[in-house]
Amino acid sequence: MSIEVQNITKIFGNFTALKDLSLHVPTGELVALLGPSGSGKTTLLRIIAGLETADAGTVLFHGEDVENKHVRKRKVGFVFQHYALFRHMNVFENVAFGLRVRARKKRPSENEIRERVHKLLNLVQLDRMAARFPSQLSGGQRQRVALARALAVEPKVLLLDEPFGSLDARVRRELRQWLRHLHDELHITSVFVTHDQEEALEVADRVVVMNEGRVEQVGTPDEVYHHPATPFVYNFLGNVNLFHARIEKGKAYIGELAIDLPHAQPDSESAMVYVRPHLLDISRARGENGDLRARVVHINLAGSIVKVELLSEKGDTIQVEISQERFSQLLLKKHEDVYVTPKEVRIFPQDYSI
Ligand code: ATP
């Protein structure tokens, strides 16, 4: 079932949480709503679910306006950050709950319920724990039960609000991959809210980057990461170095350094140049186009890459990420003066601000 959000506005008191927001989620897609705290992700999810009403705009499920359709009739499955499992029911009964409370005519037989619940518990790899109570499970296991419970009623749309938010980093990573695999198997149109870039980029088919109640960009993880439409997206999706530059005749000048620009840019005395830490290199020799001189102030060797923090002659902090191999070649030391060269830069028109 596809979801179409058209020109939604939501106002709380005198605060506009969503501003004329539109979004299309095709059938079977797994979409992440990604944005900082307060950007309106949960509000949008709740409006899609029918838990909140919009002040203007429409939500269509499979082309049908669902404004007057009660939450229960929307065939939506929910999973929230705090797994609201029934404490007095075991895992099996938690998952079976949505089926048991159906009107008699629509309720499956006891055998069918048993079969469906075991199938779902197998899917979330918890069949052996069917008799346990929520208090006897780990956080990750409880969240998987919550997901099985949401899936039991065969929703057409699955909505997840920070589903792994309260779990530790390792369990989060595991559940992330697991959600991806589950979605590949079931293909239920799914929307999940997260403020974690890595989570969104790793799990989603498409990422909706939100900021102050608006959509900044919608795209595949690759598109939003490698081709950010705005400085906000560039900044939000990873670390970035910002340099003040002057643009003249197709080149950007950062101090002594001249960089050829891939696209035509109007001349400017006050442009901002954006460079990701892994797109900067460090060398001992000055390059032919000039370089940025900087002093090494910190080296972090823990991890698959080496993170080097430098201070430019103008006093700006520069973050650089290089491979362990490159680091061994350079034999960098703290307090040394070196040259920093960008391999790729990004310049946004001046009317954008972060
Ligand atoms: P977070 O990641 O912190 O959960 P979010 O992006 O999900 O943030 P929302 O929960 O959608 O953001 O909230 C968007 C804005 O609307 C926030 O500034 C919030 O304070 C405000 N807001 C949300 N619900 C209400 C409410 N019931 N009454 C008043 N303001 C609200």
C-alpha cells in the first residue's frame, strides 16, 4: 500500500511543527524519516498513523483519503521506542493479542492463531522464548516481540518510531540489519523515524531528511550522502569542515590554496567551502596549487581509519580522516606542521544557511 502525504501543516499553539509538507512512499518501500530533535518526524508519523490530525493537507493510502478512517481501520502496525508489551502476558500471548481481540467473525481459529504466532516468532528468531514473560527478555528481544506483535495483524503499513532508540549501540546495529532483512522478506510499506544518520543510511531504501517541519531532501542513501541538496543535509549526514573562501574565475581560494571548481560559480568574496574529513589528504610537501598549512594537534588511532585534528594558520580546526596505511607512510606526530589538500569540495550558493 502506497502512502501519499499532501501539503500537511500541523500547528501546536503558536508553533508550526509541519509546514506544507508533501511526501510519497511507494508500495513496499522502507523509508526513514531522519532529522534533528524537534524537526517534526514523530508528528508526521502520528499523522500518517491517524493518531494526530493535521490542520491542513491530506493523507492518502493507496490513493484513498484516510482522514475519516479510524486508526484501527487504517491497517497500520506500530512499533515505538519503548516496547509497550503486556507485562502479565507471555511472549506468545503478547503476539497473539491483536488477533484475539478481533470481533468473533474476523477472529482466526485457535489453531490458526497458534500457527501464525509461531511463524512470526520464528521470523523474529524468538520461537524458543514463547513462554517467557517480557521481564525475562533482553531489550533487543523485547523489541523483536513488539515487532512480531505489530506484524501479527497483517498490517498494510508498518510505522516505527525510533524502534531501537533505547538499546545499546551493538544491539542497535544487529537489529538494524535484521529489520532490513525482514523487510526484504515481507515488503510491507514501512516508515521509521530516527535521528541516527548511520541507521537511516544503512537500513532505508530512501531517506527523507527533515528540518524545522520541512523536507530538505528525499533520496536513496547514496544520493543524500554523496549529493546533498543543501548545506543542512551535508552537515547532518556526516562530519564536515567549513572553510571561508573567495571565488574567482572558476576557482575557489582558501588562503594560499586554489581549487578548480567542477561547476560554474559566480565570483564571490565570501563563499563557504564544505569538505568531508575523508576527502582531505595530508602531505609533507607543498602541492603545485598551493596548500593549507596546518599543525597536528590530535591523532586518534582507534578504529579502521585514523582521525587527525589540525589547526590551520588562521586558527580553524580541521578534521581529517586517513587510512592506517597512509598514516604509516606519513609517520605523523603531534605538533608537526603539514599541508592539507582537499580531494573534493562542495560549494553551495550563498542564499543557503545551515
Ligand atoms: P525527536 O527526535 O526529539 O522526537 P521529532 O523530530 O520527532 O523530535 P516532533 O516530536 O514531531 O519532533 O515535534 C516537533 C515539534 O513539535 C517539537 O518542537 C515539539 O516540541 C512540538 N510538539 C510536538 N507535539 C506537541 C504537542 N502535543 N504540543 C505542543 N508541541 C508539540
